[in-house]
Amino acid sequence: MTALDAVVYGADELVAGPTADGSGLETYEDGAVAIVDGTVAAVGPTAEVTAEYPPENASHTVDASGQAVVPGFVDPHTHALFAGDRADEFAAKLRGKSYQDILAEGGGILRTVRAVRDADEETLLSNLLAHLDTMLAHGTTTVEVKSGYGLDTETELRMLRVIDSADDIHPVDVVPTFMGAHAVPEGWDTDDYTASVVDEQIPAVESQGIAEFCDVFCEEGVFSVAQSRRVLEAGIAAGLTPKVHAEELAHIGGTQLAADVGAASADHLLHATSEDIDALVEADVTPVLLPGTAFGLGATYADAAAFRDRGAPVAVATDFNPNCHSHSMGFALSLACVEMGLTPAEALVAGTKHAALALDRTDGLGTLREGAPGDAVVLAAPSHVHIPYQYGTNVVDTVLKDGSVVST
Ligand code: NIG
Ligand code: FE
């Protein structure tokens, strides 16, 4: 027995995904989508879809007249599990303090590490669930969440357990990434800490069996390219797909490393060169750009248009974390257009289909094509252009996850 979960019909504009040549969007005027057993069964003109799938037979129906329907957002880079906040550091940065100064004084990531080590599992879980609620209300239906505020085996495993529980409980799909190499904990030498990530944390993470990716902060003054490589190669041996925080604050070669180890993505890339872009394209590594972080740091934005012009599948993420406290893919997509040179259509693909590629999802996630997960966002606006256009406004009206209305 199959179940007709949902029919969304009468949309002014229904975006099924990028066109086959990637140059635009495949859209339907007066469009509809039918979702059967959690999966898109039909998409197209309302008359055709509803003839085969009558709305009156569906568990959920949405009359989307006057509205646009787009695939659910995929946010492929967050540090959404943490305790406390760092609002005072935001204010200090406005007074001229740098991110690195704050970290060197034991603030930044290290401060959040202390807060997370002190928090019990229940608190961490309720913090993460609250953030997922906000993300869902802003249209995010799949999110990657990294560990990396534990920096010891016990707390890293605790973070991954919480991420796994949140995935079980919450409608948003949560993709778990191990990031023991997020910073060097206080009192440690970087080489010694790298060895402990490789020799202790990764084997423990492997036997726990929750994490899917392994990420590293490959950055001047944090983990060198050689140290990052050790971590990522140990991760690969443990079945974890690599990801790299690369060329965020300085250019040290993290992009080339991502290409060498066959990473799923290289992220940040503010200082990537044209050779770096070529290396990523050649190695099929998805570039993930994080304009909200550049916004908060007052930094220069990554050059999204340069990646696009070389044919790279540019993805955009929020990087939601205590240093970049934005849950909103819509805001990230506004910045991607205004500050990084993407069109609204390219920005939407960056936050859906290409974001799914950054998570190695090739099952149609990030599209509303037949066979794709039934994750859709109905906007309180008539076209996808309103997502970046209405910056600072949540234009999301209704969210469907696997064919169920989960947010209105
Ligand atoms: O991607 N750069 C490293 N990690 C995060 C920031 C995490 C934090 O500051 O707590 C990022 O921006
Ligand atoms: Fe990050």
C-alpha cells in the first residue's frame, strides 16, 4: 500500500531544480508536486499532477496560489550544537578586535569548548533542538552539524550522540560530522593534539559509528596542511569522508589538500586562488561558501562568480555557530547575490542541489524531481527571487518534510 502524503498545487512558480545544463531553473507556472511515501512522485502543471494525484486523497494539501514552491533548503556547514553565546565577542569585534585575537586570549572556540564540556547531554540536546526549530521555520530541511566543541574524546563522542538523537527526534535531517580538529585545546602542543585526534578520538568515533564526515580547521595558527592531512587520512581509514575548512583567514594550501584527499567539500575559501578553483573542479570537490561568516567578521567575501565561471557547483551554507549566529539560509542567499555575484536562481541552487552535493547526497535531495525526497518550502511570495530580495525577512510560509507539513 502506498500513501499519498501530500499534494501542493496551484503555485505561481514551482521550482523543480536546476535545468539540465545548469544555466537556469526548471520551473512550472501554476505548478504542483505530489509526494507519495515521502518521495516526489510527480511534478508539473497542476492540471496534470492533480489528475493523477487528486488533492482530496492526500494526507496534506497545500493550495499555493499566489506563492512559489522551492525544494527544502540544505544547509551543508554548521556548528549548531553548542552552549552559551558569544554576543560580547560580536561587540568586541565591532570595536576592532580580530577573531584570532579573541581566540589567542582563550575566547572564541575555546570559550565555547568550556561551555560545552560543562553542559550535560540534556541541555545540549535541548539547545540543538531549539536551533533546529528555528532553521526549519526558515526552510531548512537538511542540515550538517559538526562536533568540535569538545576537543577531548569523551565530549566529542557526547556531541555526536546528541547530534544523532536530534536527528531521531526532529523532522530536520541532521548529518553528523566529527571535527575534533577544530581548535587546539588549552595547554596542548598542536602536534601532540593532532596525534591524539588520530590515535584516540578517531578510533573512538569509528567504533561509536555515528559520524559520516571528518572536518579539520586547516588554518594559519591552527592546524597546518601536514597536520590536517594526518587527521583526514586517519578519518578516511576509519570510513569518514573528508571535509576541509580552507583558506578562510589566510592562504595556506587547504584547498589543494581537499583536492588531494578527495574531500566532499572545501569550505570558506575566501583566499582561494584560481589554481585552487581549478584543483577543486578537477577533483570534483564541492566549494561551500559561507557569506554570513564574512559578513560577521567584516571580511572580504569569497568570489562565488569565479567558482561558477569555472563550472564549480557552488554551494552556500549559514555556518551557524556562536561566531555567526544566523540560522537563515535566506539571509546567506541574499549575501551570496549582493556580495558574491550569484543570481537569485544560482543562489537557490547553491542552497539546495549543490548543498546536497557537498554532503555527497545524490538521491535528488535539493530538487523536487520525481524520486527526490519530499522536502518542499512554500514561500509567502510569488517567486524564488523573493528569497534573496526580502533580506532580513523570513519569506517561508509552509515547510514539508518527507511529504508531511512540519512547519506553518
Ligand atoms: O567555520 N572557523 C572555524 N570554525 C567556525 C567558527 C566556530 C566558532 O568560532 O565557534 C567557522 O567559522
Ligand atoms: Fe565552520
